[in-house]
Amino acid sequence: MDESQQKAGENRPPGQLPPEYKKPLLSPPAPGTSEDLPGIRTMKHDATRYLKDRNISFLDLVAKEHTYAQEHAKTFEYNERVTEKVWFRSVVILVSLVFLGILVYTAYVFLLTRDTLPTTEAPPASAFITVEEREIISIREKDRAGLLSKLEAARRDRLPSRSIKHVVVRIDSFGGETRFAFARDFFETLDFKTPPGFTENINDKFDILIYYRPDGADIALLISPKDYERVFAHMLAWESTALLDFRHLYFDNDISQPLHLFSDKIVRNIDTRTIALEQNQEFIYAFFAQRLLVIATSEQFLEVILGRLFAAPPR
């Protein structure tokens, strides 16, 4: 390096290269090429060359692309709609299956289980006294023969001696409804000729009791009077014809109207009215504490009933 170059380097600003190191970044354009195109190939260079060779502008290219998209829009729209239809059909099928399952289950519960499940029925009231067994018999409304036959069948059951069965009568109406018989239902079904006003002066609840003996069975009725004095008067008036009605409750025994009248008798310190019948049988009735009317087909049964009433009076 000569002295002149050394002096020039000393006077040069910091960071500036010497002239001999400055070279052109791009080579000069080749013959036949435009001077405005760079020497290095880039994407911009290719795009510019593509537009120039076809003599079109960038706006023309965008317009053509838009026109192409419009011409092929049906193809794209068809594919998109196919996807939407598949998804929509899947959802519809799933919802339909769930809805169909609900309908099938509802039909099963309503049609199959409704008739097979037992109907909800309030239990009958308990008897006025303590009993060993209770039986519910069902009859049609106003079925006199059916009631007598069911009572006869219950009487022929074999229970231990001195046992008492409480028989409850359930009436099935022709409309499909069922209910437990009241006292007036019992007398009307058996066509008892009760004194006028008798059924109006007794409460609905009553008991049919069967007392089992080694050689047979007896029947008794427990009735709750509304007005003790009036019901007592009705019973006194009924004495002349009561055996014509109650004779059907002796079943195997042929009971006829006796020639003698009722008489008073004390049973367990209770005044009773009784009449002796053929074959060592009696018809007897009494009032317990003016709260219950007891009508029995034997004195022995009346005595057992009074004993249980004394032991556990009804509430």
C-alpha cells in the first residue's frame, strides 16, 4: 500500500469501506432482457414475468379467479350440502329412536301394567270384638242367593272350636265399582222385613260373625244403633216376624214360626230377649251398654260375644 492510499484510509469515516471493496450486488442484465427485472429469481419476479408474458394485469387475474369460482360454485355447494344432509339425518334418526323408545315404554306401562296391577282398595274396618280370622266375600248387587251361599260356605269352614270369624261382604256393582256392604245393604239384599225406620236408625258399620262349635256353627250380627231407645222399640215390634227373616241363617235346620213369645233372660248380667226354637236352638238379642245391638242364633254365641266385649269394649 502506497502512502496516498494510507492517507486516504486515515481520512475515511468509521464504518466506510474502501472503494476497492465496493462491488455491484446484481450482475448486469443479460442481453435481450429488460433492465427493470432483477437478476435474482424470486416469486415476485416470476409473477411479474407471468403477467408480462400474457399481457394481463393483476386485477385481470383476480377477476378471472372470481369468474372461475362462480362457474364452479355448484360443485362446492353440492359437496357442502351432502355433508349437512348426512349430519341432519343422523340427528333426526337419533331423536326419532329416542322418541319411539319413550312411546313404546309408555304404551307398555299404560296397556300392560294398568290391568294387571291390583287396584288400590281401602281395607275394611276391623270387627267390634277380637276375632281369630277375617274373610271377605264378594257378591253382586242385590244377589240374595249369592250372599246366602257365601255365608253357608264360610260357616262350613273348619276352624278350632270357639273360634270366631269376621265375614266382610263386598258388593260388586254392574258399573265395575266395588264397595263394602253397609248394614242396610245386608238387610235389603236378604229381603228382611224390618220395622219401618229401623235401617235409618242404625249406623253403616256392622259385623257378621260366625262362631265355630264341634258340631256346627252359629251366626251373629253386631249393629251400632244411632238412637238406642228407638232401635229397642223397633226390635220389640220385630219380635212377631223376626224368625221369618232369620230362619234362613240357620241353614241346615228347618226353623218355623214358634207359637210362644219372646221372654226376658239374664246372660252375663245383661238383659236379653230370647225365644226357644226346635232342635235345642234359640234366637236371642241384647244391647251392650246401649252401644251395640247383638243378634245371635244361639245363646252360647251371645255369651261368648258379651264376654269378649267385657274384656275389650269397642272404642
